[in-house]
Amino acid sequence: MKHSIIILALSILISFFISCTSTLENKSKNTNHEIENIDPLPSWNDGATKTAIIDYVSDVTNAESENFITIPDRIATFDNDGNLWSEQPAYFQLFFAMDRIKALAPEHPKWKNEQPYKAVLDDDMESLAKQGEHGILKLVMASHAGNTTEEFEAIVKEWLTTAKHPTLNRPYTDLVYQPMLELLDYLRANDFKTFIVSGGGIEFMRPWVEEVYGIPKDQVVGSSIKTEFIIQDGKPVINRLSEIDFIDDKAGKPIGIHKFIGRKPVFASGNSDGDLQMLQWTASNKLKSFMLYVHHTDSVREWAYDRESHIGHLDKGLDEANVKGWTVIDMEKDWKVIFPFERTGE
């Protein structure tokens, strides 16, 4: 009798275990199915561009695919201006430089009558444009140097908390592209290491990119001015000098990638001819690569510009993308929203 009771009890326990196991397996399957059905790019309209991105990522992260890329080689590089945030009617770093010139003007009374500083102090953008690249360089040198790296970082952070875009009247960090934020997250969720490779100043970007893009400051490649190590008031500091060290633009981008990253990207995204060499470098990878251009086609929600623009000039790059079959984002058609605040209604 006792033996029969034990057998019955064991039978009940086994049946209960099988039932629980089956339930857990079904829940696991349902959960996996739900995860698979989650849209990784919700601010992108369904279409060829979104499909191309997802198909690429799915292919190269599939261990059974002939195009499988191991995690260390999953390097993705992104231009910043016009690619991750807006760049019209001028590069945001130029607005920073102009505000710095105005703040420093009392210490430099001669600037009132000396270009390009006079144009800045008079808010004369037409005259400033006539100064060309040489004039812009003078502004950058005057506004970005003569301080320590820590002091400059504090200045950038303070500016970003108070400055507003001249036409959209929003903080500059509000003007990042929501679809590109999702793309960065999607790539990182699939073990890609994301880098910024920009013509902008590396120390202008480092103070805020981690919070805004989720990209650590040590994963930023940018233009830089020369620095020196000195002892100041008994403390070691790195001082910023009025001399260009490295320009991370055009052919400088592959050089910067090689110098500071050390691996050729398999994914690269830009928006101008200044990014063309970076995309060409990526396309030369023996591993399956993905080249992505952001084409500014939305004059209502942002700006529409390409071949004739003085900012974000996209001419040769657009032609090469069309010839070689690179993916080109049509901002007006491919993106449901441009900026994060459009999604939240703020």
C-alpha cells in the first residue's frame, strides 16, 4: 500500500513538472516571438531603406551566414554634422565660436574693427561668409584656444545648456535625429561598436556625445588643435594652443579611422562629400559592408539641400552612391519624425 502511494505521488510530481516545463517553453517561445516582432526602427517608414538596414544587420550577425562578421570587426562610423544632428544654416560649432567671440570681445577691443571678428560682433552673416575658410579658422582659433582642456569642456557644457538655435529656438542637442538615435541603438544591440568620425572639433563633441548619442567620448574621432602638457599653479594640465593639429574631413577621415580606431569599418554613415572617402574606405572592406547617406530632402520639417549647398554639400557622393548601389536615406519619405520632440509632442 505504501509503495503504491509513493508511485502515485511520483506520478503526480512528474506530471506537474512536465506541465510546468511545457508552460515555460510556450512562454519562452511567445516571448522570443514578441522580441522578434518589436520594430527596432520605429521612427522609420517601412520601405527599401529600412529593409536594407535590417537585412544587412540580420545577415552579418547570423553565425550561419557566409557574411557573418565577428564582434570585434563590427565597427560602425558616423559623421556628426548633418548626419546625427542638423547643420543649417551653419555648423553648430560655428555658432558656439561666434558666441565665444562675443563673450571674449571686451578683452580684445581691436576686434570691433577687424574681420572676421567685426562681422560676428555686428551679427553680419553676409560679411562673415565672405571671409571664407580662412576667416572661420581665425574665429575657431581665437575662440577655442588659450585654455585648458578641462576649462574648455566646462565652457562647451555651459553653452549647450543655455544656447538656442537661431531659427528653431531650441537647444542644439534637441536637434538630433530620432531615426539615427534608433539606428545607433539597433547596431549596438547587435554588438556593433559605434564611433563618431567628424570634421567637427573632437573636444567640442566629447563633453556631450555620451549623454546624447550613447557614444563614449573615447569613441570620437574629430578635428583637433595642438596641445601641450604644462604645470599650472602647481597642477599638471593640458593647454590648448592656437594651431591646427589634425583635420578630420574628406581624405582625413580614413586616416583618422586608421590612426585612432585601427579597424576598417563595415558600416559607415554620412551626408556630404566630406564623408565620401570614409564610405569608400568602408566599401573596400573584404567583409560585407554597408554605406549609408542621409539626403536632406525635407524642406518642411528640416531643410532640403544637396549639390548647391555651402553646408553639407552632397554632389560627388550622391552620384557615387547611385552608381554603386549604396543606401540613400530620403529624409522626407523614410523618416516618420525628424527630431525626438516631434515624437513626444513636446
